[in-house]
Amino acid sequence: MRRLLIRPGAIGDCILTFPAMEALAPAEVWVPRAVVPLVRFAGHVEAIADTGLDWLAIPGVEGLARPVLDRLAGFDEIVSWYGAGRPEFHAAVAHLPFVFHPALPPPPGVPRIPVPEVPRTRVVVHPFSGSLRKNWPLDRFETVARELNAEWAVAPDGSERFSNLYDLACWLAGARVFIGNDSGVTHLASAVETPVVALFGPTDPKVWAPRGPQVEIIEKPQIEEIEIDDVLAAARRYL
């Protein structure tokens, strides 16, 4: 059977879906470009943006959509989190063997991304996320970093240190503890089995928290209410 898995979404959303996707292997996998290096369980992985899938269900571009439709027709089963809530997309692929799933995290499963084993020697902080309202104040991360002599997963100005997420994952595997917001990088740290202190404010950790026994959640209705001492205490429990 030729099976295709299509999973759009943010980095953390995709990582949370990895256990379900691995259970469906062997399969070809289409994911966002940034997530491609993290998919280690598929024989072929492709960025959704390179497949032409985004042309489907757009009126007047049938010629652009035809190659991807022909390609999709070569699969016996297509499990898709892409287009699950779009009736026009359902209509465009109604003749194809699609099985749709909502793009929320699936039932419990603990994602694991295989990386080379390295000594755990550092403390890591990551002060950003995909939404400003999820970010603990930067000056508090700076205080925590000073207190714990921590390294930054990205520079304090937001500039990246690693060329792709798998390289970042390998580096995170060398951390004794990781401290971050509700972000894709926090999920990445957990998926390489690094102890994580995850800070949550407006989002629900029951749905969106990283999974695993080495994850500690600190939650307040407003993320600014989280105290520095509480974060330091949680991190030191792993040290």
C-alpha cells in the first residue's frame, strides 16, 4: 500500500502529531518546510509548499492543480490534517482516498526525535514563540539566564544560531534543562528527552503542552504573573 501523510501547522503542532504519523509508517510525508529535517521515520519527506497542494480548490488555476492531483492519485491512502476544515478542498479531492483529521493535537502520545547521544552539560533558555502574548518578558529570561549561566537557543535579538531544526535538536540534546514558552522549540527540546520547564499563560497546557515525564509546566492566567523564583526553582530541581 502506498500511503501519504500530510501534516501542516506550526512546529509544535507537527511534533505532537509525530507518534500518530509514525504509527502509520511506512508512508511518504508532506509537512511544512521547517519541519522536513525532523521527520526521521519516512522514506521520503517533502515540503508542502513544493508539492503544488496549495493550488487545489483555487478557482481558475486548474492547470496548476493538475500535476498534484495526478500525483495524489498514485496513493492508496492519504491521511491528511491539511484542509480538514475546508469544504472546498474536500470537494476538490472527493475522488481521491483522503482520510481527514482535525488539525488539533491527537490523543496522548510522547514524540521522540532520534538524535546522537551527547553529554548533557548546559542550561538552555529560549525566550520566543509564535505569538507575543505567549512570551514571558525578555528581561526575566535574561535574569534566569544570568542566575543559571544559561545559553540561548537563539540570540536575545531573535537571530537564529542553527541552519535547521534538526541541528538545533541535536544541540538541545546536550542540555541538562531547557526553559521556554509555549513554542515549537520547547516541543523540540522535549522530543529529544531534555528536561523542560515550559511557561504557559493564555494557551491551555492540557492541549498544547509538550509531552513526557521530564516536562514541568508553570502556568498563570497571564504569563507575566509567573515569578522568576518559581522558574529558577523548577530548573534547579533538574540540576
